[in-house]
Amino acid sequence: MKFFIHIILIFVLFSSCTKNFLDKSPYDTTEKNTVFSSIEGVESALMGCYSALQSPYYYGRNFILIQDVYTDNAKLAANNTGKFSSFYSLQIATNNAELEEIWKIGYQIISNCNSIIYSLKNQKFDAHKTNILLGETYALRALVYFDLVRLFAQTYTLPASSNVLHANAKGGHAGIPLILETDNADSVKNPKRSSVNEVYVQIISDFKNASELLQTQEISPYRLHTFSTYALLSKVYLTMHDYVTALEYAETVIYSNQYQLVENENYIESWSKEYTDESIFSIAMTPSDYPGTNSLGHMLSSKGYAAIAASDDVLELFETSDIRSELFSKLSEVHSNKYPGRNGIVGLDNIPIIRLSELYLIQAECYAQRAKQVSSFNFPAQQALLSIIQRANPTIFSVSETGNDLLNKIYNEYQKEFAFEGNRLFQIKRTHADMIRKDCESTTCSIIFPNYKFAFPIPRAEMLVNNSLFQNESY
């Protein structure tokens, strides 16, 4: 797209790809042909794509916090100087800088992934290494498309009754531009918006291709592999309300014996670790490359800016016996300590994208949804939910709710488990829920589903250079 094609694309070179692989130096697009002439150069380009996820405009901060501030998880702290205020007020302009940056970075990653895929398919490199790099690239492209379509389009299952053009509960409405070719292709110049369904079809195709290609990939929390693609596919199918397929992928990971839940007594300490036994895929940060004072932890922590506070709406969900309640510091305001830093460095935190606990809750939700037709599915739903509840509070021995009560309990548990992890807005959208704040200091405190505010505007800068695009309604 014109907005990003003419920006210099940065490829970041890494010396290795272990948990400490993030020693880097810049490499720009003028030497692009040289980069893609060797398998080492292609891998360096791929590492640049991983590195872009670290940006404070993406997983390094904004992508996470936008979802909490825009919903009922967070509010602006007393010493906030305007950060994220437009999201808290629910008044998003088409020239919103944070959204422009997410869009730009997302499509830069996609553009680089397209170039990597083209190179790997058209050059003779080592077959095994080619398959691994190709699989990771497909998975990264799928992840970014999944993030962008959930931000800039209405949810996949938006019903026809919403009166959004072409909405049919199956992704018929407008999504985002789907670009699968390198930058020099004519089709990339002024791409149109594909439907949400078309984008999801591509996301699923990319993740499935990746899962096949990554069968021999070493399992690491910092590089995509078969089990992380299965986990993310489960999340994709859940968003589509395909509970049967979402359950299959979730259980494949759960029963793989590759991961286990952190125990109650180690839960709080686990957030200061580089990774844990339940880390499926995380964004790695090191002292040399984390976003510093622009980091997620620095924005949240009482030892940093402490600019975002937890709302009473989320805090009231926790019982005092819930270990997760200890992840909040209770001073004049309540702040999340989910990102405490490492080695005394505020903001130096690896950012989880998907953890094993999410798959247990997906498992619970899928069984609970299916229990509407087959009541025997209530028991496995209750047991999956109990795994998370009991980890938080070992004195609880059973879950007895059924039907909508069980689903609501699952949704509440999901909100508690993933507060300040960048899941809340997407949870509200996919469940067709209303976003209602009781602890609210804005003139607008609620969004009733369906509503145009559940899709952010296509950035104005992109609209100005691409006359093939049209804006989301009411912006």
C-alpha cells in the first residue's frame, strides 16, 4: 500500500535465535537483493519481522493497552498526561496516531513476509531450513492479519440485523486489504478491502501451511512452531464461532504434554521470569532492545509512569483468595503489576501472545457452547474451567453452573485471567457483548452491541493515498 511501500523497510539482523537472540543491527531495503540471496540473509529478514512485534506501537505497548483502556478493564490514572485518552473517551478520529502506527507496522511486516515467501519459493536453498523459515513466515503473516482484521473490522460473526453492508454472520462485511504479493506487483499499488471472511480464509490457510512446515521446528516460546500455530488456530476458529474446530486445536495443544500450567505458589513470581512452562508464544525483550520508558510495564507500573490504572469493574471480579489479585498494587490508585520487569529494570518484560491457560478457557467455552445441544458437554466444560479457577484458588473444588450461567462464569474468568494482556476488546466483540463501564470518568461509558465503535477507522493517511479504500461506517 502506498502509505508504507515508500517507507524504508528495516530488516534486523540477529546473531542467534535462542531466548537471548535479540542482538541486532539495522539493514535497509537498498540491500534487499543481497539479503535474499542467501539463506542467512532470509533468516535475518525474518528476524526483522519478529523484531517489529516488539515496537511500543504494537505488542511492546499500544496494541495491548488499547484493548484495556477502550473497555472496562482500565481507566486513566490521576497523573496521566493524555496518553490513550481518545481510547478511554471512546472518541477515535480517523487520524489517530496510535492506530496509524499499528496499521503501518502491521503492513510493513506483511510486506516483508511476502518478500521472504517469494524468495524462499524461487531460490534453491537447503530444503529443511527453507521449510522452517517458510513456516514461520506464513505464521507471522497470519498473526498480523488476525490482529489487524480484529481491530479495523467488525467481528466475523456480525449478524445481518446489524445493518452493516453485507454482514451475514459469516464474515461477509468489509475487512481489510489482503496483500499476498511482493511490493513490485501492480495489485499492491491500490488494494481494495477484502471481506472479513476472505481475510480469515487466508489466515487459516497460512496457519495450516505453517503447522505442516514446522513439524520439525524446535519448540521455543520466542519462535513460531507447530503447537503455537495450533494454539492460534484455536483462537481464530473460536472468533468464528466454530466451536468444534476450535476445540480440536485447543485439545491438541493441551494434551500434547508440551506445556503445563504454572502452579499457584509460583504464579506471581512467574511474571518476572523470561518464560514459563505455559508460555506458548511470547515476544522476547532484552536489555538492549526493549522499548524502555515507552514499554508496556513502564506505562502500567507504579514504579514507572503509572499512567493507566485498573478499573473497579475488573477489580471487583477478584476474590481476595484469588492469587491473581496479588498482581495489582493497591496504593492511592490500583495498578497492574503483571509486567514487573526483570533484574530491577522497569519495562523489561517478555510479552505473552498466547499461554496455555487461554486454551483451557477456549476448551471450556467450546464445550459450554456445545452443551446447549448436548447437555453431557457441561461436565468437560466445568472441568476445563476448574483447571484455571483452582490454579487461582486451590480451595475451590468444583464448578456446578450450566447453560448461560456457565458461559458467563467462563467469560468472567477470561477477563480476570487476561486483564492487561490485550484480549478484552476482542473478547467483547466475539461474544457480541455490550461494553459497559460502571467505574467510568468519561462522558461516554458504554458501547451497545452492535455498534460502529467496535471497529476502528481505517487510518486517514492510508485513505488519502489509496482511492480504492472506503471508510468504516460513521467515521
